[in-house]
Amino acid sequence: FVLGGLSLLIHGVLFPYSLSIKSVFIFLFSLILFNLSCAPTHDPVETTQTVDKQAEQKIKTLLMSPDQITFNDVNELVLKDNCVKCHNPNKKYSGIDLTTHEALLGQESKATIFPLEPLESLLYQSISHPESPRRMPPLGEPPLTESQKTLVFQWIKAGAKKEISSNEPTPLTLEQQLQPYFDQPQLIDYPIVEKYVFNDGSCLQCHSDKGATPSHDAMLFGADLNSYESLSYLNAIVKGVPFDEPIKNADGTYTMNWGSGIYKSVAITQSMPPAKKGFQPLSALRVKLLRLWILNCAIKDLNSITDDQLLPTPNPKGQIRNCD
């Protein structure tokens, strides 16, 4: 191709009026052959899945009694060889440690499982979406087998037991954890929302300097989640107003009361978390918690306020605190 192009160029310079159709044809033919022989090779390639027949048989046996699956089973058959290389106490990529049962539940690590609720659990979400940019294991690493994915699903669905013991308490579902706040929304303060929405919902990954992949553009032009005080920037949070509301004036005209940018992006436009980057939408439970917090004045610390702003009963929207 190169030689053909050079010879055609030289021939054209020396004999500008003598280029033949044959010369041009030879050059174009060389160009086609070059393109066919140099297809892009830099795209990620799926690593071949390897199947350990002995492990697959053990998983098959475990799946016959899901309530008997323990953390040790999942660790030995899934996590140890596929996940903990990057998600351990020393590396903790994306703030996640998968080496212990306690870490999976959110102790000294980002919570990746919610017992009884696999679809709410980041661990299962990550391994069950092979086309997602955030798929785990990442592209280039051997993917999990379907039986390994099913083992994780059934373990979480059965309660994500650490071990088989009659003394082990039944874990609370996410709904059970949040229900006290739904019943008494005046109890919701910033630490609760940071834990269940911003952290567990993956918002802090990009919108905080402490995140795994902080984006200064996201913080500058979107929402800055570095602190409670930074939430007021660009109306990310407007106390008492989760969504846009038209307010009727005394003269019959209307004024728009602009709502909270964070709530609108996760609940109305659903542009956040970004699906095109492989994030899952916030669940209805997390969205409800965020809405009730904003409605009830988005307080920073429950212990630092008095209850003299409480209404006798919640209004139809769930507001029980006066934000004026």
C-alpha cells in the first residue's frame, strides 16, 4: 500500500498528465486490501469463560437447599478467585471490600448486599448485567458462570447468612430498615440520606472528592456532595421543595417554585445515576427517603434542632415540618 501510494505520487509529480486509469485502480485496490488487513485490534476482548466442573457440581448441590448457603460457600466458589483481588482492605476499589461478611454488609466498606433483596444488592447488580460498562468481573477478566450468579442471588435471597446457626438474627430488609423513617419522616437527617442514598446509591463515586472516580465537572456543574453545606450549590437541594411547583399569587398569576436538582435528576428525568455508564436507577425506597428528607427541610443533624416546627399531622405529601 505504501509503495503503491509513493510510486503513484512520484509518477503524478513527474508526469502530471499521464496518470492512467490502471494506476489509479492499482492504488485504490491496495487501499482496500490495507483496510481489510488492518482491522482495529484495540477493542476489549471477552476472556474465555473457564468452567471448573467440580465447583459447578458443588454449586448445583448447594442450590438444592438455598437456605443452607453461607458466606464461606460464596466466598470460596465466587468471590475469592474473581473479586477480592481488587476489592480487599488494602485496595478497596470503589470503596468496596468483599473479603468478609461484615464488609459486604457495609461495616468499614460500602454495603454491597441487602439480605433478602438481591435486586437491591450492588453485588448482584454488578455481576448480572454483562453488557453494562460497570459489569463485574470487568471486561478482560473471565466472566462468572450462570450457576455462580445464581448462587449469589439465592444466597442473598435466603438472607445472606454468614454461617448456619440458630442464633444468627434474621437480617432486616432495606424496606424494614427504612420503614421507621417513612413512619416518622421528621427523623430523617443528612447522615441517613448520605448512607442510604448518596453512598449506597453510588452518587458519591463521582460527586465527591472522596469517591473512587471523582469528577470535578460533575461537582461543578451538577451536584457537589462533599458536604451538607455544598448541597445548596446550584439548587441541588432546596429545603421543602423536592420538585418544581407552580405557586398561585394573590393576583391570580403563577410563580414557579423551582425544586431540588438532585431529586429531579433521580426521580423525574432519571438521568442520575447515569444508565449509559452502567449504573442502576435508584430504587423507589431510596427515592422516597430522599423526597421525605427534602420535604421536611433537609435537616443536617436531628440532634441540633427543636421540634417547635412540627405540624400537628403530616400533609398529603408527607410533610410534617414547617420549613419557613
